[in-house]
Amino acid sequence: MLMGGSVDRSATVINTFERRSMSTETPRRASTASKAFQELKKFFPQVIGEMPGPVFTSHEFIKKLGNQRQKEYARALCRYSEREAPFQTLHSLIARTLAKFPDLLEQLPDVDSEDLFGNPGRCAAWRKRKKPDS
């Protein structure tokens, strides 16, 4: 709030401008990226179920997803090709989306892990939830 009781809206305007200018995608490009990602996301439950062992990392999931669903993965990756780091953009989105499957996964603390390119880093670990007995 500024002196005299008026509200300073310049920060809101600047933040909105920064968000818009940071995106290099047109609305149509963003829409096709979203559609391509939604198509890839359909396979998350299947791949989660096929992960070996009860615990795995986001990096391990991304590798398996990309290997098993190559066409959908490539299509989604292509949609982010105008970004500075298309792999990082897609992989970050994949990792964040795993949290949207709480019925299948429990998020664990971050662990040391190598990414798809062998670069050391940290990422989330996940534990598969046990299915109720049928």
C-alpha cells in the first residue's frame, strides 16, 4: 500500500509481464504441448505398476516411461523444443505430475540420482502404494 491509502499494482503488472515474456510459446503451441503431455500422462499408471521394486526415483520413472512409450514421449518432447532446455522442461513436468497419483504413489524425500544424461543431481523418490486385496 502506498501513502494516502492507494494500492501499488505495479508489482502485479510486472510479474504478469515477466511470466508472459518468459514463455516462448504461442497459445496454440502451449495447447499442443499440453495435449501431447496429456497423451503421455495416460500411461503413467501402467508404467508405475511396472517399475521394479517398491521404491524408485523420478529419473528411473522417466527413463522407463521414455523407453516404453517412445512415440508419445518424443511427441511431448518435440512440443517443448522451443524452450531453452526441452528435456529439463518435460522431465520436470513428468516428475511433478507423479504427485498427482496419490492412490498409486507416496512421495519420499529427495535422493541423489543421475538424470537421463548421466548428470548427478537430486530428485524425488517414490514408493508404490500397496493395492487393497481384491
